[in-house]
Amino acid sequence: MADWDKIAILKIQSAPQPPEGMIRLSGPLEHDNIVNGDGLRAVVWTQGCPNHCKGCQNPETWDFEAGMMIEIDEICKRLAEFPGQTGLTFCGGEPFVQPAACKKIADYVRKELGWDVWSFSGFTHEQIKAAGGEAWEFLKSLDALIDGPFILSQRDLSLRYRGSKNQRLLHLELGTGKILSIE
Ligand code: SF4
């Protein structure tokens, strides 16, 4: 395993977690979004990212102490009030450093609202799988993952939902995390 992967796994496993029942967000919930996944989507913007990619568009989301702490039940209640959405996307910040909280929201919108669930991550599918624990459980609750860090030298604005060529849009098998197809 490369040193880069070992560092990524450590970042996932050692990130500070919000208190039980809470999640740290960087901004208000969004709805009617058509640029962060297929269909009409709500978006949860998480706060805290250890990756610090050069050229990141949201550096204000890096600080683990910034943003706002909100009850997960309150997030679910607000999401249920958005009409006509087909899915939810987790953006960041880095959703996979708050995986238990994100999974609770993912499970709620799938079961109660019938939405599909996507997430962005600066980590790769392989790194998240190797990290295991709650991060892997969250990944297994997704329909799609856009993975990998933003790399400025590989920037490409023509890609669907991604900023750089190294990033992949992975369609996943629900419940197993298996990669079904790669864009
Ligand atoms: S993983 Fe995303 S939020 Fe984090 S630094 Fe990279 S581009 Fe920014």
C-alpha cells in the first residue's frame, strides 16, 4: 500500500466526530440542485476536510471547528419538506469524516422519501474500503460516489459532476459497495 493511501486511511479513521445525533454542516441545505448528480437533488454540505487540495473551491469548509452543528433529526425534517426531489447528494467539506451521521441521513431519505443517495469524497473507493468501520458502512448505503481529490493539474470542466480527470463517478451496488460501472 502506498504511503498516500496509508495517510488517507488514517485521516478517515482519526477525524473528530460530532456528538451522537448531530452533524456539522458548512452551509444551508440546498434543493432543486441539478449539478451535483442526476435528477433533481437536495444537497447536504458537510463541514471539515483534511485533504486540503490545491485549487479547492471551498477552503472555508476545511476547518473541523467551523460551520454549524445541527441535529440529524432536524436535517431529516427539513429535507422531507423539499417537494419533488429525486435524490440527495453529500458534498463538502469531506462527508466521509462524519460517516455515521451521513449514513443516518442517507438511510432516512432512502427509506422515508424514496430518494437515491450520492456522495462526493476526496478519498478513493479503495481507501474508504480499507479504512472500514463507519466510513465503509456509509459508502455501502450509496448509489454513486464521486471519488478522489481535486488535482489542479488535471482540471477538466467538461467532465460530468467532476472537476479533475483523476476523479471517478462510480455507480455502486446498494448494500455491498461493489463498483458496478465507472464514468
Ligand atoms: S476533498 Fe473536496 S473539499 Fe476537501 S480540499 Fe479537496 S476539493 Fe476541497
